[in-house]
Amino acid sequence: MGHPKAKTLPESAASATDSKIKDYFMKFDTNRDGKLSKQELKMAFRGLGSRAPWLRALLVISRMDENRDGYISDHELNKLVEFIHQRGYNFNFTA
Ligand SMILES: [Ca+2]
Ligand SMILES: [Ca+2]
């Protein structure tokens, strides 16, 4: 039981998914500052079909904003990607 991640995806597919998740979120960086604000996160979670995108955005900021600037920047986005995996959000990437 020491291994909580029972991944069904092979390693390579998992990392491909990671970068697609990142790409997805960065599409919502509408002001192009390279960071995701609460507002931008909200739009991203809405796009994922979250019923409470605003709460999700707040949760993500409070958990993953390591430097407390109120934004999710690139390395913080890695933690968000893990969170997305844990949550099992369904990404329908066909590209
Ligand atoms: Ca931004
Ligand atoms: Ca930050």
C-alpha cells in the first residue's frame, strides 16, 4: 500500500498528458503574463466542466501558490497537473 498511484497509463503517455494539461491551462493565460490568476483558473475549470469553478480556483491558489503572489506560475503549475491527475478530471484531448 506504499504506492498510492496505481497508474493505468504507461509512463510516456502520462507525461504526454501532463504537457497537454499544462497547454490547456496556459491557453487561459489571457493576459499573457505567463501566470494564471484566479480569474484565469476559474475559466479553465469551467472549461473542464467543474460545477464550482470559482471554488476550484481558490483551492488551487491556496494549495499551490508557493510564493504567495496570488498566481500560479510555471513550476506551481506542475503541482496543479498532479492535482488534476488525482482528481481524475477527464481531458478529452484528441490532438
Ligand atoms: Ca495571466
Ligand atoms: Ca505563485
